[in-house]
Amino acid sequence: MDNPYEKKVGGKLRFKILFTGESLVDKTVFADNRNGEKFSKQKMKTDNNGIVEVKLNNRGTWLVRLVFMRRCMDQCGDTDWESFWGSYSFGVK
């Protein structure tokens, strides 16, 4: 929803999490940060519109990620669940 390269440390970055065009509600999203040898992690949940907000509390490289699991729906054979992975990386100066 926002351009990360227009943001600075102390700002916030919003993401709308979609799957097959629909908002993913109440799903866990992680934001990992590496600034030199320092690492930090945030854990958030999407809201009723599938939106999550990351606090840009450090400089460095960021990775926003999630895994969405659902019961297998088509041509699954012996598989009960299928997983879908998403990630987005960017840097903050």
C-alpha cells in the first residue's frame, strides 16, 4: 500500500495481504530486520481488511513474510493441506 523507499526510520509501512484476490483476515505476518549485525523481528496479525502495519524501527534490510495454509481442495492425492508462501524485501536508510 505504501512505497518503502519513501519511508524513514520511525515510520510505518502498510501492506494489504491478498490471496486469490480476497483479503486474508486475522493471519500472522512477520517482519524481519537486519541492520549490520543486529537482528529484530515483529509479529503482527492482519486486520478485518487484510491490512498489516510494520513499524520501521531500524535501518537496514527488511523482509516481510507469511505462510498461508488451507485444506487441500483439488487433485491432492494423500495430501491434506497445502501451503502458500509470500515475502517482500526492501531497505530503509
